[in-house]
Amino acid sequence: MEKAGLEEVQVRGKKVLVRVDFNVPMNDNQQITNDTRIKSALPTIRHLMAQGAKTILVSHLGRPKGKVNPKYSLAPVAVRLGELLGKEVYMAKDCIGSQVEADIDRLADGGVLLLENVRFYEEEEKNNPEFAAKLAALADVYVNDAFGTAHRAHASTEGVCKYLPSYAGFLMKKEIDVMGQALENPDRPFTAIIGGAKVSDKISVIENLLTKVDILIIGGGMANTFLKAQGLEMGKSLVEEDKIELAGNIIQKSKSSGVELLLPVDVVVSKEFKADSPSQVVNVSSIKADDLALDIGPQSAALFAEKIISSQTVIWNGPMGVFEMDQFSKGTEKIAQAMAQCQGTTIVGGGDSVAAVEKMGVATNLTHISTGGGASLEFLEGKVLPGVAALRDK
């Protein structure tokens, strides 16, 4: 069901509570090391400012476990957001209570106030109704623009929707519209690339996608378990022994459902899990007992890239190898380049895949980069996300 967006509500002079995802990485000096999440929320915030709303931003940062902890204060975020907006962003000392209400009353139309970390209260993660009601009492309208937290039923993502008219922000709308379209009504051929270390992390994603895609590409450490299921020697490579049977079942299921399943045909192996250890490319049938498979080989990368470039819809989640080490990052980089060359709809989700396209400088060539790691995975699994379900239907 399509969700109601910001364009469907008049906000002039109204107090609008906006759930954003400002859970940004910081160093020990509380300096923000990556402000992508702040920038992602700018279109929604700027729209509300231009419409003359009083914008009240609510977010979490880190895991303070329901206790006030200066280390997890959002104060540095208020400063950075102000720089990006070219306007002062006021910082509240709390996220509920009379002092916050007074701060909001002083806010001019078009003004922006950032509340202090909502997870300083344990009631947030418990989705406590009284706490949700206190948050809701601050505003007239609620907007959720934090797709990255939409898979959690917390007070600020799901609870407040019981008390306020609730809408999807621009980032949230794009996430659910683009990914929803890909899963429900994709242009074909539809290809999914699933990588990462473990099959166990992505079983549900693979099983859901098997019912939707034309081509399923599996790379990364999880491919080792599938290759082992085909009776191949995997040496010292990461293999989930307890998932070999499951991998075999998925291979059979893909055959019976007419999905083209692609696994690596060659791999980059080394004797040690080290950035500078000597490596070589071998066919998957030639892996020795003391080999570690740490990346897909050039033949596999070329085969996968060809399928990606000729597809009309592509979803990618997870790297093709030990992407953090340069000599084992080539497979992942080749996939990133192929995604950029594809003329169809291209969607990337998952921290490592996003890091790869950003490192390669091809992020702007893609249709959509999902901001929600866990949320995008659950969305691909076909799960209902509580933070999305609670919003008004269009």
C-alpha cells in the first residue's frame, strides 16, 4: 500500500515532529566522520522550513542503553546540520518535558529544533505508550524520514503514530517506493546480487528473492557454502557447515523455479587472511586444502558484470570478497562499475556495498542507495516494517 507523503499535508504554522536517522559515526573527540545520513534528511527539512513549519527533529545516536551519556549527545549534529542548512539549528537539552515545550514555543515559523538523543530514555526502545504520547504532545503532525530505523517498533518510529497524523518524509517515500516497485513490479530481466560473509545472515532474503527475480548472483564468503554444496573442495575458506544442505536446497529451488543462479567460477585465494599475503586466481575446481577463497576471480566478475549490465532492474546487497583489503576488493569494485553502467533501475543496500560504490565514485550513477542496512534487508525479506506500516496510507 502506498504511503501518504509530505506533499499531502499543509504544515504552515504547524509544529512538525520529524523522526530522522542522525545515528552518524563519530570519533573519540565527538567529531562526525561521515555526514551522509544528515545530508539525506535535508530535502525533507528544507521543504518544511520553506513551508513555514516549526520543525522538531528527533533521533537516536549510538546505544546509550536508556541513560544520559554525554558521549552520545546529538549536539555536534545540530552544529553540522546548521552548517549544511546555512541557518542556526537550536539544540534542546532533552527530548520531552516543559523545557522542550518552551523551546518549541520560542521557535519561529521555518525554525528548526533538534531534540536530545531519544534513547537517553529506556522507554524509547520499549515503545512505551506514555513516552510516545509525550513525544506526540510536542507537535501537530508527525513525519518519519528515518528508513534506517523503520524495522524497529520504537516510541519515536511507531508509537507516536497512534497520536498524530503521520506521513512519510521524502527519503522514506523514496526508499519504500523505489524498493517496493522493484520487488512488486520490476522491469525485467530482474537481477539480485547477494554477497557478504554468511548465508545465515541472508537466508530469508535469498528465499524471498527466488520468488521474484530472473537471475540470482551469489558471491562473497557465502558463495563458498554453495560451492561446497556442489561437492567442491573449499580448503580453509569460510564455509557454514550447518548450511550446506540449505544451500543445496536453494540451488534445487532455483532450477525448479526457472531462476538463473550464478556462482563464482574462479576465486582469488591466499594461504593467510592478511592484506599483504601472496594470492593467486584459481578455478573453483582447483582450490587446495590450505587455500582461503577471499574474492571472486576476474572470470566470475566479468560473467556477473555482463548479466548486471543487460538487466532492467538490479538490487545489490553485500560485497564479493574481503573488500577491506585492497587485493581482495577487485570483484566488489567490478560489480560497482557494472551497476553504474546498467541503464535500468539500480538499487544498492547494505553498508559494504554502499561503501564500495562511494569508494569507486559511482554512487551518483545509481538509481537509489538505501540508507537502511537492517531495514533494507528486512524489506528485501518481504517483512512488514513497523515504522512504515504505522504511517497513513495514500
